[in-house]
Amino acid sequence: MKLKYADRKDWKRITKKSWRSFDRRGYYFHGRVSIFEIHKVQEPLSVNYSGRNLTLADNGYTWVQYFPKGESYTITVMINDKEEVIQWYIDICHSHGLTENNVPWYKDLYLDIIVFPDGTWNLVDEDELHCALKVGIITKKDFDFAYHIANNLLTKLASHSLYLMENEPELSNIRLKKR
């Protein structure tokens, strides 16, 4: 499993950033929230998903990552410099928690779900999950667990009951004002 940190200290593409993390208990969400503001990049990060060319990281972008208490996933909302949601990126994870310095971390189980603002979604990185099983990085139990969590999330997406994503006021309450 890959161990990842919300402060993204190892991300060389970002040359100037600000980051903070805090606990949040709201009507739809209880857990940890991390806000990663990208002030300056060496070069933008762009990807292509199903024919959609998306810029995910550039000057003025913000990533808000949610670590829901008791769940086996994180959700990162990627917001452009116009404060528009680009996508929600759901990382399926074995577990998540905090370092002794209060930096959220998660053990990534490779499988991810990308949700676009129009409501469509993609299940991605299945090849990475299969490879991790094949080379022994994860167990068959971890493999099955990743698909179990992903299928539960896809069911919630289909029924519009993944409340964090369905409730924009929850997101707007924590957005930072541009500096």
C-alpha cells in the first residue's frame, strides 16, 4: 500500500503553497479536513479522463481533502482559480489517521473513483490494484476490500446519498477566500 500525506510535502511541481488541516463536525460530515492551496507551480498538472482534458493543479487552485471518520476512503475536491469544482477524487484506502504533527495520512489501496461536476464518474486505477495483488504488495483480502468499498460508494453515488458530494453548503462553509 502507498502511504500518502495530505500536506503533500514531496510534491515538487508545487513551488509555493499553503496548507492547513482541522477537525470538522457538520450535519453531513464528521472527520478531518485538509485544505491545500496551490499558489505557484513549475508547470500545471493536466490529465485526460475519458476524453476530458482537465487541469488539476495550477496557480490559484485549491484542493480540499476530506477524511471521514470511520470510513475507508478520502474525498479530494479539486477547485480551479475561478472557484469551480473540477472533479471529486475518491481514494479507496485501507485506513487513515493523523501523524504526531496532526498531518492526515492514508494507506492508499490504489482503486479510485473520479466524479465530474455533471454527475458522471469513472472507476480508475484497477490495473494498479491488480498489479499490487499480483506482486504481493497487498493481500487478496485487501483487494476484495477495495472493491467492496468502491462498490458501496458507487451505489451511494447512483442514489445521490454520498452526502458530502451532494451538499454544496458543506463545501462552501470551508472554502478559503483568495488572498
